[in-house]
Amino acid sequence: MTVLLSILAVMAPSPLATAPVVVHTATPPAARRRSWTPFPGPGGTRWAIPWYIVACESHGRWDAWNRSGAIGPYQLLGHGAPWPANTPGRRRAHHRIARQLWLRYGSRPWVCA
């Protein structure tokens, strides 16, 4: 009898065998970048705000600055933007700040809009 119960226990389907497999994945980095930079620019570049505003503000130059203290391609004035924007991480910060401004205020923060 013990042997028979052992055989039945081995043959019984496991509750885990019928459970659906759920795989959690993080958003791929490229998809995150596209969400921060949905607007296309020249030469395959991507921007957080429409290119015509970036072109007018700074010509898309990462080293752009003016006497008022506005910096980078988005001409951010304050907002915690790092300077100089000479590393990928600092450039991502500029994109992220500009995107947050765009989503909250639209084109109002930019003179060229």
C-alpha cells in the first residue's frame, strides 16, 4: 500500500505545472529613451521637445549657453540641469528635465516656441 501511494504521489500533477508562467521585464533602455525624446531631429537625433524649438534656442548644441545662465540645447535656466552636458548621463538629465517641462507647461518655457 505504501508503494502504491508513493507511485500515485509521483504521478499526480504538480500545482506548479498548471500555473501560468509570468515573466516580468523592465522597460528596455531604448524604449525609455524614446519616451524621453519622442521628437525626431536631423541626422537621427531625438529630442524631448520639438526640433524647431531646439534649433531656434541652441541649434542643438550641447555646449550652448547664454549670459542669462540658460544652458544646453534646451537652454534650461535652473531646474537642476548639470553643466557641462558632456556625458551621456548629463545629457539624459537635460532630456528628462526638458521633457518634464514640456509635459507640464507645453511650449511656454521656451522663447522660440
